[in-house]
Amino acid sequence: MNSFSQEEQQHLLIASVIFVIVELSFLLSFLDFFELLLAGILILPLYTLHELAHKYTAIRYGFPSKFYLDQNMALISLFSAFLPFKIIAPGVVIWYGNPSSRIRAYVSMMGPLVNIFIGGFLLLISPFLPPLWSLLTIYISKASINLAIFNLLPFSVLDGSKIYRWNQEVFFVIFGFTVVFWLFHPLGYFGWI
């Protein structure tokens, strides 16, 4: 379970492609085919890095882990690309053992924190890039924040619920920061694009 099997790699790739399709559905009316293709290539690592952050954090704490593609949720996520409300939950990292609520929260935090970091970094470098690349990095930044905010919702099996159960103050700091980032992102409700 500490290895990264071929089946696990395939599952993660399929889930990542589903994430790309869902995120590209936001951009269909804004980008031409070539720009969509570039955006898809750049969006692909966001989900992969999110799940790998969960996997390797669990392993670091001594809990074997594996990414599983949830076929039902993968289909629901894919179908949501055609709906106004998007669902991004095609798979999950399962870890084995009985971690404390603190470790469970730490493992759960790592995926969204990776996406918050990537989103912020891309936003910071976007003004220094040529116009097309600047626009694409802003879109990719928003996709990364979308993934973080969805996973931080304190519902069911999502990352936010595990953080909330462990420490509500920590949850509200991380979730609150992400909501503000999401709302005031250049592509957010109060953004400037």
C-alpha cells in the first residue's frame, strides 16, 4: 500500500481526467480549442497532486494508503460537467489503520493546502507572463481553488468534515481563507476579470 501500483496510477489518471473535464466545462465559452487543450494539460496535475498529498501524508504518519476510483462518484462528477453545480469527487485515498482524529485531519488538510498553495503561486506569477499564459494561469489558479473549496466543505467524506471534527477553529481559519480567496480571485464573484 506504500507503493504506487499500476492500477492505482490508472485510477488516478482517470479521476484526474474527469476533474479536467469538469473544470473545462467552466471555460467552454471563454477559450478556443487550442486554449482549452492547453488549459486541460495544465489542469491535469491539480487533482493528481491533491490526492498524492493525501496519500504520502498518510504514509508519512505510518498508515498505508491507496487511491481508489469510485465508479459511481466518477460518473456523477463527469455528469456534473453538464450541470450548473459541479461535483468533484471521482475517487478517494483510503488509508489503513486507526489514525487519531488529529492525524486524520492532517492527512485531510494536505490536499486542499496543496491546491491553495498552487492557486496562490499561479496567481502571483500571472502578471509576469505573456497575455495568453497569464490568462491560462489565472484559470488554472481558479481550478485549483475550486478543488480546495469543494473538498473543504464540512460534509460527509469530504476533507473539511474530518478537519471540522478534529478542530473547529483550524477548520474555520482554513475554510474562511479559502472562501475569501475563492470570492476575490480574479475569476471569483468579486474578482476583476
